[in-house]
Amino acid sequence: MHIKLLDKKHIPAAKVLWGYAFEKNEPFYSWYFDTIFQPENALGVFLEDHLVSCLQLNPYDVVLKNNRFPCSYVVGVITAPEFRNRGLMKPLLEEALREIQRRNHGLSILMPFDTGYYQPYGWELCYTQLRYEVPAESLKRLSKSGGFFSKISSASDLPSMDAVYRKFLTQYQGYISRTHRDWQNLLEDLYCDGGYAVLLKDSQSQPAGYILYYLKDQRIFAKEMAYTTAWAQKAIFDFLYRHKAQVDQISWTAPMGDNTCLYLRDTLTPKAANTIKILPFMAGRVVDVKLALENSRFDGAVTGEFSMEIEDLSAPWNHRKFIICIDKGVAQVSSYSGNETDLRCTINTFSQLFWGAVDIQQAISLDLVQIKQEKQSLLSQIFLKQNNFINEFF
């Protein structure tokens, strides 16, 4: 067995693996391997020169705590059925971590099919989403007509979408800083599955919102919507409400903390009209603790020092003690040889703290960390609770 990066000659074999485990619907299937799949970003397990397992490390920039981090998105983790349960995944994921570190990506994200499967390798849930499923009539009281909607059909609309996206996400963290190519991929993916995209402009012809959605089987599913003002949100809801003669249900996802649920019309008897779910969405992992901390810029008022011991059995460069010195928000990280440390936790917990999925107080109450009380105030300034949102699927 050997593990290596793929090259062009391996693309057909990787495509067959993907097709067995995931969707083969055209045109998405061919589009993905023609446009998205890059063999230099894919790791494979080879047995006698046959590709039997692989994954992809798609590169992005994640905005977290107002810092931008190069990040590897682990997608398409597949093993051929005849080679499953043979222990191939452990060495593949551990080699993936080494490859991510070689690329100087301090962070990694992964959308787990099972939130527990990747925990032994350090990926821990850091993102959740709200999923709304409501009758069209429930949107009536939240709808207000106005503005101008137009179909998004050319690259000239992408800067307008990006401007809306960035303004919408000013109150959130953990999102992808999308490039022009990322936006093109997002729309092409949508259109491959028969979706629609519309842009909202206000009375001054300024972009105010957009919605990416599917219309099928008397249902609208909004894969993504964003808006810059409360008025724009109401206009988007009005756009959706106008489909009431075509659809029975309207569904969309929203960041945690979205308060639309407080204002939707609902009934309690004989049963609730609206369904609102919390969905586990994305796991995060700090791949290089030193790199991640030194690339962070904390609040300028944060100054102090603490020691830390991380347990990370899959990435030995993290499995040690550190001393972190922060001066006016800038961290320097070095090895530490002392016997006791101020903070001790697994890489899973450290990843959730770094993402702000939990804060220090929550980690203490969940018995996830060992902390010296005299350092609790400093650590509470460093590892703040964040409202994370991400909506990338590959």
C-alpha cells in the first residue's frame, strides 16, 4: 500500500469511485470532474497500482475572528466497497493532515456524513445551520413588495452578489472568502441541478440581496439567500411568497441566531404549521496549532502569557506543550518543557475553542478542558464565542 497525490492519469479511476459513493447525475457529475476536481489536490491509496481510496483537499480562505486563514476543505472521502473495513482510512486521513501542513494551511474543514466518524482524527463539529420548512402562506406577514428582481445570467452580476454576501456576513464568522471563480462554481453547480438565481436591487439600482433556489415537486428550496437590510429580506420573502400558487412548501437555510422564527405566522393546534430544525453542518480542525495561533490577530488589548498541552494522536507536531506569549493581540508560540500547563485539552476541543463553537466557560462546564483558575480571564479574552456560518458543499 502507498499513498500519494494523484495526477491526470488517475482522474478516470477517481471519477468511478466518486460515482459509486456519491451522485452520478448529469451534467453535475461530468462538470465536477471537468471543472472542480484537481488531481494535485487529491490524495489516493494505491494497492498494486490500483486506486482504492481517495479524498480531495480543496483550497479556500476562511474568515475567522476577522482573520483570513488558508484552509483545506476535505471532500469526497471514498473507499471502494471491496476494500472497506480494512483500515485504509486512518493512514489516508493522517497523510492528508501531513499534506495540509506541508501546504501551510493551519486549518481544515470537513462536512461529515456522521458527526462522530471523523472525531478520532481531530475534526469536531463547529458549524450548525437552521433549516426552515413552512407553508407559503406563513411568509405573507413577513413579505413586502419592492425593489427589482432580475435573473443572474452573466459574470457581470458576480461582484454585486459578492458585495451582498460580505455585508450579510458582517455579523458572522467562519465563512469562506469567495473568489470570482468560487462564485462561478457556485452558480454553475446550481444550474447543473436545474436551479435558479435572482438578484435584488433597490430603487437606486444598488444590489440589496440575492437568492439561489430550486423549484421542484411543489416546493421551493432556497439553497442560499442573503440581504443587506431588513427591507431586502422582506422583499426576498415576498418574491418567494409570490410562488404560492405553484408550491405548497418553502424551505431555506439560515445562520444560527437568525430570528425569523419569532415573526413567522404559525399554529399550535392541531399541529404546528412550521418546522424549524437545527442541522449539524461542518466540522473544523486546527491542523497546525502554532501556525493557526501565530496567524491570528486578537483584540489589541489582549496581552499575556499561558502554557498549553494539546493531545493530538493524528498530528504529532501538535502533540506537545506550547508557551503562547501575546503582546497587543499578536501571538508568538514556542515549545514548552515545564511539567504543568495552564490549559490542557484534546485537539478536538482546541479546534472548537479556536473556531468559537464553544467558549472557555462552556468548555469548563462540559469538562472538556483543564485550566488553571488564574489564567481563566486571559483565556476567556482569547477564545471567544463566535456565530459561525458557512454554506460551501465542496
